[in-house]
Amino acid sequence: MPVLVASDLDRTLIYSSAALALTMPDARAPRLLCVEVHESKPLSYMTETAAQLLTDLGDTAVFVPTTTRTRKQYQRINLPGPQPAYAICANGGHLLVDGVTDHDWHETVQTRLADECAPLDEIRARLSETADPEWVRKHRVAEDLFAYLVVERELLPEEWVKELAVWAEGRGWGVSLQGRKIYAVPKPLTKSAAVREVARRTGAELTLAAGDSLLDADLLLAADRGWRPAHGELADNDWTAPAIAAIAERGVLAGERITREFLRAVRGEAPGGCRS
């Protein structure tokens, strides 16, 4: 039976220049491959070793990029290896099959959100009313499914995020802080639900996953085995679960390590040293 590998992208497999965490001497830094260009500028990277590992992984497993990015943001990424037959965007709101949106899946998601959550407009109004322009740089809506803010992290009041989370909880929404972005996402909008649908379609009986943020927690819990890096929301909260391994690496080297662990697991090899 095929093995399904569902992985978050940003700060899990691919890294912006600000997130690379190249703490070693310059002469020992890994060679990098640019995998995303935006507005004619390089934006995201993997190590060349990770790129080869991902190519090998795509040849041996059902690799499913699983991201909170919108479809447009995802489609500017050029990952090495075979083109994935499935991709999950907008935190599970869109399932791409050979690059094309599966409209039946999207309609199913929209119906559930309408039944179980406060409307997006109510969340947007709250963000507009309470977020201070002193530390907010952008207000954004993704695919008419969820909202996020781009903020100046050093100016952001920690209490504001906590208060927003409490307010959103009673309306069926969750709040996640990732780098310079604050996400407000409907709770039923999950990566795990879309991954289970891909597993059903492919007949996969083993699911592997990786992620770094609280929006990835449900994905990791739904997998048979998972990995998280030593950076990100999950690491900051010392989040763990029985089948989840916390690797020691940070930054782009964590992406390389995660890809290596995926390939080891697919091949049935012993894992590298992790703490669970």
C-alpha cells in the first residue's frame, strides 16, 4: 500500500532568508536551492541535500504539500521532484488534484464552516476594531476562508493575542501566531481533514506528517508518525504527542532532517536520533 507523506511547507520544508538559521561559520553553510521567486526576487530555499531527498521521496511515496498558503501563493513554489498529484492549500480549504481545485471538496468545507462557525465578516470586523495600526502592517483575507494580520512582532502586545484567542474560541475560530503573522482560522478548517480525504482516495494505510505551528497540530495528531522542528509555535509551547518526534535542528537544516526522516520511514529504515 502507498505511504502518504503530508508536510507543511513554510518553516518546515522551505525557508525564507530570515528563517534559515545559518548559525555555523560561513564556510560550513550548506548549499541552498531557491524554490520560490516572488516579484522577481528569491524568497524561499531548501538545502541542495534536502532537494535531492525530496526528489527521492516523491518517487517512493505519495507526497502531499500541506499548507496554509492560498492556492496562488502555493503555485509560485517550485519544489524539486515529481509534481505532486495532490496538494492541500488554505489550511485544508482547497484540495488540488493535478494542480486543479476539487470543487466538491471545497463545497463540503464551506458547508461545514457555515454550519459550525461565526461568519468571516464578524472576525474581520473584530480585527479591524481592536488591532492597533501602530503594529499592524497588513490586513488580509485568504480564499474567503480565514483572515490574518501581518504585524511588527516586537510591538505586538502579547495580551492582545490572548484576548483575541479567547474571543474567537466562543465563535468556533482559533488563533495562531506564526512569525509576523496572526491567523484567525475556523476550527473545522483543518489540514487533517483534507489529508484523510487524500488517504481515502489513494488507499494509503500509513501517513507521515511534519509541521512547526499550532495550525499543524491536528495534522500531526492524525498521522501515524510525525516530526516537528526545534523552532516554531509547537516548539515554543513544548508541544508533543506519543507518535511525534521533536528533532534538534532549527531552520533550513531542520527541513533537511525532516525530509531525511520521511524517506527513512518510507523505506522502513531506523529513524535518526530524535526526542519524542
